[in-house]
Amino acid sequence: MSTPESLYQQKRMTAPDAVSMIRDGDTVVVPTGVGEPPALLHALSDRRHALRDVAVSQILPLRKFAYLDPETRANVRHDAYFFGGATRAGGQAGWVDYVPAYFSELPMLIDRGLSPADVVVSMASPMDEHGYFSLSLAPDYTMAAIRRARVVVLEVNPNVPFANGDCHIHISQVAGLVESDEPLFEVGLPQIGAVQEAIGKYVADLIDDGATLQIGYGGIPDAVVMQLQHKRDLGIHTEMIGDGILSLIESGAVTNRRKTFMPGKTVATFALGSNRLYRKLHRNPAIEMHPVDFTNDPWIAARNDKLCAINATLQIDLLGQCGSESLGHVPYSGTGGQVDFVRAANRSNGGKAFIVLPSTAKDGTVSRIAPVLSPGTHVTTSKNDINYVVTEYGVAQLRGKTAKQRAEALIGIAHPDFRGELREAAKRLNLA
């Protein structure tokens, strides 16, 4: 009988040898963010001219690999689950395609064969004595893809933590192992200005001690985190764990003591931050990394009482429809987990779903609160799901309100320079 150590030696290979297992027509699934394996994706880029009709599917790529090239799109293309800085320009130009989906449902789409998963390439921790690797940085949809894939290749890196949770894969499930010691990609906290700080204070005032938090991706949700250091016994059940959440843990604001679901545990599906954060995940019994169909399932997350979900949008209309993923018809990011957690917070006993945004864009020349969404805008959070909306001018609570009451409340938190024209527009739309 083969031991884990002997299997490991049998499956070790170079990155070029590993990507030679990719066939024409395959879909290669890559984990979110820091979970992407750079050596393997560089090797795929180098081989792209020898391939045809290969798709790479991923949320939030961090590096601009050479395969992200419109000239070789017929060879290897990127089908985004969510646009990041490396793929946004391609998405806006049309040579990067995307898959509209709720983050929580990506594993289901993969399990049912609706979203292909022929090959999985992922970062992984070193193997433990039992033959297991940890996909600690992003188990997300990757664990589902591993169940479907013909080929699974891990880029084993000693900098990757071995985390607790449902994020482990056994050596017997792996076709190839590529060793790397490249430093992990780090993302710092964003700069917080006066507008973001004001929004953060409004939200923080509505979050009680003992609440459980989901913190979305972006600068304004991180600004909220900075205002929560004085809170007590907060809990974490989120999709992304970053340095903002780490600061709450280290300050003692997060204890997870009063969580009504998985007490004592910080729960997330991907990590994005500094090496200090990544080290914190290593064999830490207080932090668990789980697949996204667990973390983001609204019914599961809602088992946390006082679940507070904090997410950003780009534009909102007077009914409360949020365009969080496009600028008009032009794609910008993706649906991600915003709707998952808005619905979870709405279902949670004592929960609150916050949508946050600055009141203006383009140096104060455009109101982000609009009579109607810009033509072609991709609606993310619907008018039926929206609850709290927060700008630097205050809070509008919309759930249960009539259309006219919503319009009035939203105009009240718009930038003062635009309130007059918004009131006139509301009259024309029979919303006043």
C-alpha cells in the first residue's frame, strides 16, 4: 500500500508538465484571489499557443498573466465569475466574458455540470502527516470543482497556512504537485477619507455589541470596520477575511462568544490581506475556512442572530435597486456575495443589511442616488431585498416602506446639491 509520502514523490512534477494535462476545450477552475497558483498560470500562459478553446474560470484574479491576451483568446480565454483589476479592462472591451451568478450558488452550478470544471489548479499548504493539503486561502467553489474535475493540480507553497474547516484535499485526489516558494500576494487596507469615515460611523452606531458581521469587498466596508474597535463580543461569519477583520480580532472586539451559530469560530471562504493575516490562519482553532455554499448560503448564515451585512454599491435608484457591479452597461466587478448576505441578514433574528456608498461620483459632479438606474445597469440587490442604505449624509431604512417613502428617505441622504433635482424627478415618476 502506498504511503502519502510515496504518493507525494510520485506526483511531483514541473509546472510545464502539470499544464500539459490540460486538453483543448477544457475549463480550468482557479480559486479566488490569493488562491490562484502563479507558477501554474504562468506555465499555462507559456503553453497557450499550443491549446484551443480553453477557458479559465475564476473570481477576482490578482495578477495579469500573459494568457489574458485578446490576441490569443481563441487559445485560452478567461470567463470571469467576478472581474478584478487584472480582467476589468478585458471585460469592458468584450474579450473577457463573465458568468452571472450568486457566489453561494457557484458550487451548485459546478456540481450540476452547468458551469464546467475539467481541471482545477490551486495554491495549497504543505501536506500533513495524514496526506492532506489545506486550500486555506480560498476553498470557495474550488472544493466543488475538485469533485467534478478530471485533473487536480496543486501548487504547494510553504507560505500557505494549514487552516481548519472544510478546506482539505487528500493526496489521492491529486494528479500533480508543483512546488513553489513564491511570496503570497498581499493586499493592504485602503486609504480612508472623510466620506468613508462618516459612512463608517453611521453604520457602526447601528451595530450592537454581540452582533455577527459580514464585511464585503471594498474600501467603504473596511472603513466601517475601523469604527468598530470599541465594540464587544462581535462575531464573524463572512465570505472574505481581511486585515480589517484581523484588527478586530487582535483588538478584542471580535470574540465570537455570543454567536448563535458556530460560537467561538470566525468563519470565511477566502482570505485577502497581508502575510500577518495568512499566518493567523495557520492551525488556528478559532478560524475556519469553508466552501462558499456553506458560508454564503442565506439560510445557514441567518442562523447567526444579529447578523449585520455590510456591502457597497455603485448606484441606487429611488426605489432602492442597487447597481453594484456595472457602470451602466459596462461591467465593473460582479454579483459576488452581496445578495447572499443581504438576504441572510434580512432573515436573521435582529439582523441588519447595510448597503453603503458615497453620495456622489466623478468629483462631486454626479449623484450616486439617481431617479432611475443608468441604462443597462446590472441590478445586483433588488428593491425587494434592500434595507439600510448609508451615505455620508445619513441612513435610509427602506424595508417595509412604500415607494414614495423610499424615495423621500433616499433623497434625504443624497448630496444636498442634488436633492432639488431628485425631488423634481420623483414627482415626474409619481414617487412624491
